[in-house]
Amino acid sequence: MSDIKTSEPPQLRRGRFWARLILVTSLIYGVGYFVLMDSHRPTSQFRGANDYYESSFRWAQKRHASKGDAGPETRIPEVTVFNFLYAPLDKIFFRIFPRPDVEIEELRSIGYYQ
């Protein structure tokens, strides 16, 4: 008997590599959403606005009443690159878990949903 090792074909190794890479990237993306985003705070008062996202970056700065850094801060967080990055997951999350009426009323009382 010979001691020749049979290794798996390179295509199978490449396929496993890409499958693992996609799995790890998906996991990091999904976990990152829950770590980085605050699903209890939208980014705009108006649901139809271009800058409206259901959740905001947890450590986003507050918007100012006028453009730039002028004027007093508002309660509404700034839109960040994370809002764009997690917009697809945001839609899926809020389709599966819509905001409870109590939370909507709470947000309405502090200036959201006018």
C-alpha cells in the first residue's frame, strides 16, 4: 500500500473558504447592527423625510436647529454612515418587530412623528 495522501480538490477548498468568509461577514454585519444601532431612536421627526431611518447610530451627535454647528442641539441624532450601511437590516428588523404603540406614543411626546 502506498502512503500517497489524497487532498481535496482546489475548487472545494476555495468554495469552503468563500462560504466561511460569507458566513463570518454576515455574522459580523448582523451582530454589529445590534451593537452599533439604537432601534429606539429614529433619525428624523418626519417618517417621509429623506433623512429618516428607523434606528440611529448609538453615539451619533445631536442635530443642531440650523445648518452646520449653529443653533441649539435638538433631540434628534445626526444621520451617519452606519444608517446607510444598516438600512437594509433596519427594514427587515422593523418589518419583523414593529414598534409597540407605547414606544410610538413615547417618541411622539418628545418630538418625533409630528
